Amino acid sequence: MFSFFKRKKAAPDTPAPNELAPAPATQIPEPAPAPAPAPILTPAAPPVLAEADLFIEETAERPTTEAEKKKSWMTRLKAGLSKTSSNLSLLFVGARIDEDLYEELESALLMSDAGMDATQFLLDALRRKVKEDKLLDAAAVKAALKVLMIEMLAPLQKPLELGRHEPLVMMIAGVNGAGKTTTIGKLAKHMQRSDQSVLLAAGDTFRAAAREQLMVWGQRNNVTVISQASGDPAAVAFDAVQSGKARGVDVVMVDTAGRLPTQLHLMEELKKIKRVIGKGMDGAPHETLLVIDGNTGQNALAQVKAFDDALQLTGLVITKLDGTAKGGVLAAIARTRPVPVYFIGVGEKLDDLQPFDAEEFVEALLG
């Protein structure tokens, strides 16, 4: 079920050197930091963390065929979006096609945090469709709304393309509590399933728990983690890129500390991290992702705008859509700031994070 678009991997130009000797990171001067060996910390005994702090592995037997995987995912997606969909799908049960229906639909879309722009766009388009096609029953109107919503969300659907750089460097940002570190663990595990070697950089040097989360995950899954306590996050990111290049790693993922867009000094720090990554490898980071908590609704749109202005985002990961009544925020993003949505999450388990598919999403939303 979980898949990436992968390019054929070329043979590495440089053989991986021997294990790097631990060495403290140094402050990266600008504009020309010198490559230096990076400390690689893999604790002998991982700290005890709650499973939910990483992600919960499935203990039940996983679906084996593609059809079973698709059915399992759609079941979880519909369950996860049930609070958002309940207000929308029930409108069309035995409804008459009149002004009251449009008003109720407007209220339901706004309550789902679709936003005024997307809501007005959908209502205007639906009115035209009903008139032009002479739709007379609620089922036909609902089907027309599905088509319109799929067309609106389709520009957000884009696969994450692996293998186009060696390594592919990904920088991950987000506000506190969005599930950023957990998402990195899930993404890295999925990439391993796609035969990609992964190296992680614990760029959140201020929060010990974030470093520990990545270290624990890295030890359990044989993934190297570049980490320094209280170090410069830009230095950690630079060292990780250099190590990834030397080792011939497929993917380097750089975690960053959570921050609010209003914390201007921390947003400037993010820009610095991105610049320093570019000095470690021309054109990097190749992917700059923002992790968003789906429960935040319209605040998520504000986050997309702020982080996109600062970092020029290439993609989004929307987590925690399960249990929220605000899943309509994807429509607001599509109309206002259409940054591709690479993945959506509807639970804590590994397979509860899947590539975004506009048709699947609308089907789960409207039934």
C-alpha cells in the first residue's frame, strides 16, 4: 500500500569510509564551514519511553495482498475522518435540493475548517453544476460535490520521489506537538521498506526527549543517528549531510526543534539550518517538509503560510486527522497555499501514515 516514486539508483561514486570517530561538533562558521567528522551516538541502553512517544508497531497480522491493504487503509481513513464527515454526509440523506441545503452545506464546510474561500468556491461551483445538469435528487448533488472536491484537492496529490539525489536530504519542520519526531520515525521505517538506507540527524538539540526518541528508534531499526547534546542544530545538520555522503546513504532526514511562526528568532534559526545544509551539499535540502497537526484547523493554514514564506516548503505531512472535526482544512490549503500533501496520518501505528490520495480522502469524507 505504502509506496514512493523511485528513480533507479546509480552506483555510488565514493566508497563509504570506516566508522567515523566520535568528535564534538563545532560551531559552523558562515559562509564556508569545513567538513568535519560527526559524532555518532548510539546509546548502549535506550531510555525507557512510552510507545506512543515513538509509534506503536502493529502486533496483529498485517494485510498481505494489495487489495487487503487498500481495504484496511480505507477502513482506518473513514474511521479517522468520521467526525469531519458526519456533518457533511448526513446532509444529503433524504434532503431536498433547495436553499436550505446550500445553507446547511455552507455551515458544515465552515465547521470542518474548509475556510471561507474554499467553501464559497465549492458552493458556487455546485450551484452551477446542479443548474447545468438539472440535478433533481440529493444523491446526484452529493456525487457532484465529490467530483468538485476531488478536483480541488487533486493539485495537493504528489508522490515523494526517491533516488534522484545521493543522498536525498530532507529537512523536517513544525510547531511543538505536531508529531514531527514520531512522523520522522514512521517515514524512515517506510523508506527502509522501499530499500532505502536512512541516516537521521537529531537537530532538536534543545529537547532531550526528541533526541532520545530518534536514538531509540535508530537502535531498534539499525539506523545511524547523528546527535549532540546542546549543540548547534546547524552544525548537526551539516555533519549529518557530510556523513550521509561519505557513507553512500540514500536518505538523510534532519529533525528540527518545534517552534511557533511568531518566534521570529527561531524562524531565523531554521533559515540558517537550511543555508548550512546547502553548504554541505549543493541543492540541499531537496525536500523541506512541514508536519501539521490536523486538529489545529485554520491555524494549520497559518502555519503553512508562515513556514512556506520562510523555507519555501516542498511538501506537507498532516498528522492526527483521526478524531478531528477539522479535516476540511485541506480544502483551505488547496485554495490558499497549495503546497503538496505528501502524507496524511490517522493514528499511531506505522501503517496509519500513508501517501495522500485526493479521491480516497473525499470518498472517506463523503462516503
